[in-house]
Amino acid sequence: MAQFLSDEYMEAATTALNNDASFSSAITNVSLGIQFTVTGAPEGDITYGLSIADGTATLSRGELPGADVTVTNDYETAVSMNKGDLNTQMAFMTGKVKVGGNMAALLMNQNVINQFAPALSGLAVEY
């Protein structure tokens, strides 16, 4: 079982994303970088990135140079979304998620965002 947002989690999540048929279909011909910042995690603020290119997704901790979009939320929100208790769109609409950068790139790739959480729903995660 991987600790949420740890390096081990990023590795397991990358595998899960690339093995999920719906997510893989959503990222076909997509080039997108999303920089996430989760504030107030037990070990402090965490930054990680989702890089999508050539039909492959990679999640890794740290800065994502040249990210198209930035997403910031607190740890409680990140956990709720990861567990499937909070829909990403609802979190955004209620101000729990702040998004910056190239909004057109995000909107053009809405299906990627919609498939992200379901693709990770089977991971054994410790919070």
C-alpha cells in the first residue's frame, strides 16, 4: 500500500494510468503538462506533475518545467478527490481547487481530467 502522494504512489499511479483503457484512450494525441501543488499535507506542501506525451502519462514529485496548467488545492481536498468522495468539477466550482495557466489546453483535454480519478480508483492508498 502506497502512502498518498509519495514517490511510491507516483510510480503506482503512473502504472495505473497507463494500464487503464479509458485513460489511455483519452490521452491519445495529447501533449499536456499539469503542475499540482497540494498544501497542508502531513509532511508539508507537495508539488508534483502529470506529463502526457506520445500516448504515455507520467506522474512524478517535484516541479514540472513548462507545465501548461497549474492546479492548487489543500490536502483534505486532494484526499477527497482521490477517494472519489469529491468530484473534480465540483471542487473547482466551489473554490476548493484553483487552476491557472493555459485554460484552453485544459478545456480541450477535459476528457483526460474526467478519466484521471477513475483510472486511479483501484490503487491501494494509505492516507
